[in-house]
Amino acid sequence: METDHVAVERRLLDDALRPGAVALDAGCGRTTRLRFFRDRIVRLVGVDADAAAASENPSVDEYVHADLDVGLPFEDGTFDLVYANFVVEHLSRPEHAIAEWRRVLRPGGRVVLLTSNRANPAMAVGGRIPSRARLVIKRRGAGAADRDVYPTHYRANTPSSLAEATAAGGLEPVVVEYVATLHRYGARVPLAATGLRWFELGLPARRRSTIVASYRAVGGV
């Protein structure tokens, strides 16, 4: 059972990125793990609707203010990689956004994304908890700052709905992995992390809490 979404992501990015790549971090926020691949990325563009957060990101070469649900201000075939780190759950129009990611990809380009899996029982329940309570859980359990918790829609956040949205957007899967990450929410609570690991161990793979996936354009190489 995979329990480290960062390690899985690293493998997918290692496979997706070639030297000289131009990359887009869709929803870049204050930081990006693409900074660890700057030996292959010659230009790193960040897009985010939160200008205040993105202005603090030291790793992007260029920041563009844009709403991912509306569209991307780039020409077709601009990027070799589109990267979305826990962004899909915030999209109100995921099929449209994913189609835009596909549009700005060059031939042979990839989309690598991480997102929450609401097929996981705990994640499904968490989505129904009032926002104030979710803030408390994320703050005390995972150490998240209130300013970095954004509204969620979960419109493409099960294995089936994500598959439908990516296919409608013109992408086909290269690798889709399901990672047990609930223990992160108990990282600051004694014994909670261990209990959450055991809970996910008993679930089918497709119901583990985080989806980490790589896609290419339909018909692409």
C-alpha cells in the first residue's frame, strides 16, 4: 500500500519531464514541488486566482493571474507539462478546465495531478462537514493554515468521475495510483496516524484517499 503521495508524484514527474521542458503549475499557490525538477524545466509558469498567495511563490519564473474554471491565457501547444497539486477538488467546471490543460499541451506533453478521492469513506464524510469544522481538522491534524484552505466542489473526485472528466477533456491515463494519505490528518494527534493507516489498509485500492495520476493527450505519444 502506497502511503506517500509525494513519492508517487515524484515517480510520475520523473517519467513525464524531459530536459528543456516548459511547465505550467495550474493553481501554483505559495509553493510548488516542481522546484525539485528545475534541472529539466527551463521555464516554469504559475497560474492561480489567488494573486496574494502566488506572489509569495519564489519558484515560478512567471505568474499569470487566471481562474482555471474560466480558461488559460496561453496559445495552443505552449507547455510540455501541466501540473495540478490538489486543485481538481476546487474546480466548479472540471471538464472545461481539463480541456484547457489539454489545449495548451504540446504533442507528447503530460498532465500530472493529485487530488482527493471521495470514494474514500472518510473523505466523503469530510466533504459534508461544515467548513469551520474542516478548518479545525486541517489546522490541528495536518497543520494547514486557514488562508490556504479554499472552497471545494468535488465534481471530479472519484475514480469514475475523474476518468469521465479527463476523457471528456481529451486526456487518456498513463498511470493512475491510489495512495493512503489519511494519516496526514492525524500527524499531530497521538496514535491517530497509526489508526488511520490501518483503516485505509482494509480498503480496496480505489477507495484510498488520494489519487495521483499522469495523463497524455488522446492519440498522443
